[in-house]
Amino acid sequence: MFQYNDTTDRVKNLVKSYAKKKVRKKISSYLLKLLFTTPVGWIILILLIIFLILGMFISSFSYLDFSGNGNNDTINQQLYQKYLALSNSTASTDIEKNYKLPWEVIAAIDMVYNNNNSDLLKNTIAQDITDNLKPVFHYKEMPVTTTITTVDKDGKTSSQTTISYVNILQSVDTYKGTYTLKYNKSQSVSDNGNVHTVTEKYDYIGDSYNENYTMLDNYLKKIGLYEDKDLVMEMISQIESNNDIGSNNIDILPASITNLPQEYINIYKEAGQAYNVDWWVLAGIHGVETGFSSNVAVSSAGAVGPMQFMPLTWSGYSNPFASETKYDTNPNRILQYGGYGLDPNHDGTADPYDLEDAVFAAAKYLNANGYSVDPRGAIYAYNHAWWYVDEVMSYADNIKIAYESGGDNYLYDSDVERAKNDILTSGRVSFDPSALEDIKSNVVDSKVILLIDSISKQHTIYISSIKGNHTKYVAGTNRISLHYLGKAFDIAAVDGVPVTNQRYIGSPAYKVASSLVNSANQLGIAEVGSPWNFGGISFSDEDHQNHIHVGVK
């Protein structure tokens, strides 16, 4: 898992080293002037002052501890979540996400700029960095031709061709240069009885890159850091190197796998069932290969699509309609030449860029390589590296926990007064003083009391908010909060551990949130906010990383 503290320690040393070199260089230059313009006694006095200032300057970089209150882990995670949220805000679509502003860039500039501030969380300029360095996307309308051929009852055919337009992302200006996107023009075919439809489409196959740091240079000049550009670039590199795919320090699993689209899960399960492969392993391969389709560019080896198939593996090695850089989409020919490409959705093409086609093909490949006997061996056959096998299994294990081993359903006590007495006297529920007063003052919905009691039967919990200490409106909106109506509560700790320190799959806090979602229908739960998004009534955002919010109908 990614350890933010490990990174800050490395960056701290880097900044200190850089600062020493920079200050020593300035001191050397200054002393040369002093030697020729001042008496010897003055030089000695000035030297003492300068070394004192140097010590103070270097110590100023202790801001990289991100606090001064001994609570570094929490503050580091808050910063990390902020940087991550801002990074994600710079792109909307799947294809745009390939070019979003990296959170590492935001973090590096923020750290250098705030080198003299002990409270980085308070003084952060992360939003300003994002506003100035976010990518600029350039779209172009492109024509798409659709031809519909109809056969009437007498066997006569008639065709109609129409032209529509779609917006295609042409290029992206980023902080480090411009990317020009490349597409293959292809066709999708569908048959519906006597109606045959052929539609053109544009398949994204990669990009070309032209390095240009003008955007970054202009911003560094604006905030007075242009002279420190080398340090900024080195810090970006240091943070990125601690977050590389394949390392043991990645904290992307919980954020990535708890909000998988249901359509993805359905495809994994159907393909897994068809070829006797565990569906969570298919999901794991999808996650490792392309970040769940967030980056489907052609790999350096030439692999294509969300599951990264080599064209000849997909098409068949002796297929005359394919090559090392070209894949066949005719399912009959692919079958004839021993390829793994499939057309499970029966749209007439076996397309490695179609997720359903690709996942079914991956399941077929794993099955053919002995998955039922040796799962790890089959995954190794998919990509010949044991680190890859470990990475896929890490994803798969976490996905299985997230979707197959969720929490139990909660049940209500039938007696509200008994439930109220239990949560006040059992010692299993602790309250913020305001929340405790809400319970005692009878301003809380009975479902809230019953839910708190039900959860406390399985876990000790700390309730940080119900009504009294919460705002009337949902943050950033004019919508009245369920808290204000006495219909919501927040859990800040589970089994004695803050939720903010339990943001991993399978933690007690995770199980509570999962159980609440599972119990939503029978218990009248309207919404569950937490560090995880399970779909349905659940949600996750920057404001719900340190507690579980529960609202009732």
C-alpha cells in the first residue's frame, strides 16, 4: 500500500539537501564580496550570523511533517485525499482521465511553496495549482455514417444512410506538453431480424507526445518558484517513484475497486461462469492492465484494449487478416485460426476494445491455460512475470472481499425505548456531547436510535454528530440536511479506531458501511456516505473520508 509518510520522509531529505546546496552557494558568493570590502572582524561576526540563519532556514523545512501536533498520519491522509480529489476533478470522461493533472505534481509544488509554513493543510495552494495547471482538452466534431439495410417480406432490400456527428478528443495541452490522440476508424454491425445496421466508430489507439513545459514554467514564475523548478521536478519524480504500479506501496485498491460499475461486475461474472474462472480474477486483470479501462492506450509491446490482448493472440497466429499491429474482428475467422477473440454480445464483431468481448476472451485464455488446476500459472501465462501475478491476485483478493464478503444485514429491535436504554447504558456507544444531548432530548428519529443500537450489538462505535452540532443544509447546497431533521448520524470510530485510519477493504469500519448498504431496504436507510462507494444508496467523496454518514427515510 502507498505510504504517504514514507514519501514525505524521502522528500524531506531531498528538500533539505537542496536547501543546503542553495544556501551554501549564496553564502559563498556573499562571502567573496565581504572578503574584499569589510574588515576581518566584521567577516567573523557576519559568518556567525549567517550560520545561525542557515540553521534556521534548514529547520524551516520541517513543514514536511505536515503538522506540529503529533497527528501526522491523519493530516498526511487529509492532504493526500485533497490532492487526489483535485487531480480527479481535472478530467471527466474515461479517455480524459489518461491526461489528468497528476496529484504528485500538485503535492510537489504545494510542498515547495509552503517550505516555511508548519501547517501545510491550512496554507495549501493546491486549488490554485490545479486551476492553473489542469489539462485543456480540444474536441472536434467528426462524421459518423450509419447504413440501415432492411429486407421486406418479399426479399427485397432497401438501404438508408444517415450522417451524424460525434465529439472526438483531438489533443490535450498539459503542464508538460501536448498529446495528440490517434484513432482507428472501424464499423460496428448489428442484425435485428430483417434489419442490418452498420455504424462507423472511432477506436482510440494511443497518442503522440510533444514535450513543452511552458504552462508549468509560467505558473512557477507567477508564484515565485521558477528558480526552484529543478527541485519541483525532482520532488515530482520522488513521489511518483513511490507510487509506481508493481511496487508494494500502492494505496489505489480501496478507491478503485469499491465503486466498480455494476455492468462491469455482471460481465466479469458471466464470463467467469462461462469458462470456470473466478470473476474477481478477471476483474483483477482488468484493474492491473488498464485501471478498469481508465487507460486503454496501446502498450509499448503492442497490446490493445481493456484487457491488453496482443493482436495475434486475439486473432490467431496464422490468421492472414491480422498481424503484430493489426487484429481481426471476424469471430468466425478468429475461431478458424485459433485466436481467443470472442463475440459474446453477438453484435457481429469480436472487438478487443469492447469490454464484454475482451473479458470473455480473457476468461477463455485463462481456462485454456489450466486455470482450474493452477490459477497462478494461468495468470502467469497471461503475462510472463510473477510480480504481475502477485499484483493481479492482490486486486482479486480485495475485490472478492469487497463484493463477496460484505457485512451482515442489521436487524432492528422491536422496542425503541429498550434500544435507547441499551445505547445509553451498555458502554458500547460513545457520543459527542451534542449528539448525546440529542438522544436524551428525544429530537432523534426512532430509526436512528434503532440503527445505532443494532450496530452496537456487533461493534463499539463513537457517534460524532446527530442534529445539534450539524449545519441545517448539506454542504455547498440549499438542501436541508437529514441531520437537521434528526434523521442522520455520523460514526467517527469503530471498535475504538477512527474511521480515517480504517480506509482499507475488510476493516471493521468497512464492514459496518457495507452492512448498512446491505440492510438499506429492510431498515429504511436513505443514504450511506463513507470512504467507500458500494453503489446504490452509498456514496463517497472528500468530505466523507473520516466518518460513516447514515441517513434514514
